[in-house]
Amino acid sequence: MSRFSVTARSCWLLAFILFALGATRAEAQTELRLTATGTIELPPDEAIADLTVQASTPQAAAAQAAVNRLMASALEAARQTKDITATTGGYDVATSSDAQGRVTQYVASQILHLTGPAQDGRPAAAFTDLVGRLQSQGLQLSTLSADLSQDGRQHAQDVAIQQALRRLHAQAALIAGALGEKTGVIKSLTVGEAGPIMPMPGRMMAAMAPSDQPGPVTVAATVSALIDLTAVK
């Protein structure tokens, strides 16, 4: 075989490879970047209350002992109430002084955090009754609010993602059709959580069973994709 024939064959092979690569690029010459958002509104399914246990006396030990007694009583009341979860927050001791700088009072305080079920956003009667009883015992209600529980938030997030994907697919098909092309391979896909938009918490200070009807919680999810568009054959 001559050197000329080998060179010619190599040239034909190279031309074929270049033609194939060019055809592949022609089929996927348009890349579409899209972002779509899905949202869902759901009523909160978990009630939340924060109460402060506080005592003030001239002796630090007495103030702390009073707070400990009040907190133990509050936790016992919560344990006896069905479907209520109680946890304690930070413990703090502050002082107040007279004009000469001498400490005159020790103020001890601790946070009690309560959660319970909420049907269609409305806390259960047992939850609000417990909060009212604790207020009558001297606890200060600082926040009464509602949110989605962990299971409720996960369900809402799943629904929001599905909605965002449907919107992304519809937008991609619309744009491809307007260009005379069709959607091809999804080259990359990113899913992001926008997070819940909580209803405005209420602040209740009255020593009666509080009322609370929070608004819905909005959960949003975003999806971003890089999609190949190919010519319609």
C-alpha cells in the first residue's frame, strides 16, 4: 500500500469524524437555562408558646429556688396535658443595684417552650387552657404562634417541588416550541428550598386562656435546570 493511499484514507476518516461531531453540535446547539418556583399555602398544624418563669428576691439562691419550683410545677402540668411537648430554654440571673452600687435584687428567669397540635391553624383547647393556667400561676406569655410541624413542612416542600418541576417543564416546552425546537436532555438540575413564611406571632399577656388564629404558612421551592433544545426533525 502506498503512502498516498494511507494518507487519503486518514483524511477521509478525519473528515467523517469532524462531520459526525458537527452533526452532534447541530442537534444540541441551543442550551436553555430556566428557573421556576412552586408555592403552597397550608394552615399551621403545630401551636407554639413561649413563657417566662421569673422570680425576684434580695438573695440569689432564693430567686433561683423560686424559679426552679415554678418551672417544675409548669413542666408537671405540661406532662399531664395530652399531646403537649415542653422544653426549657436558657437560665439567667440578673441583678439590680441602688445608687451606691450595692446589689438589692436578684432576678432569676428561665424560658418554657410549649408545642402542641393545631387543627387547621387553631391550637387545641387543651393547649390554650394550659397556657392560661400557667399565666395565672405567674408565668409571663411572651409569644403565641403557630408553624408547620416537621412532617407538615416536609409534605409541603414535596408538593412545592412537584409544582415547580411542572412549571419548569411547561416553560421549557413553550420556549422550545417558539424557537421551532423541542426539549432534549436535562444536563443539570438544582432544587432549592425557599423555606416557610411563618404567620405573624401574637403576643398575649392576659391571665386568661389566650385566643390565636394564625394565617396560613407559605412554603416555596425553586428548581433550576440546564436543558438542551434540539431541532424538530
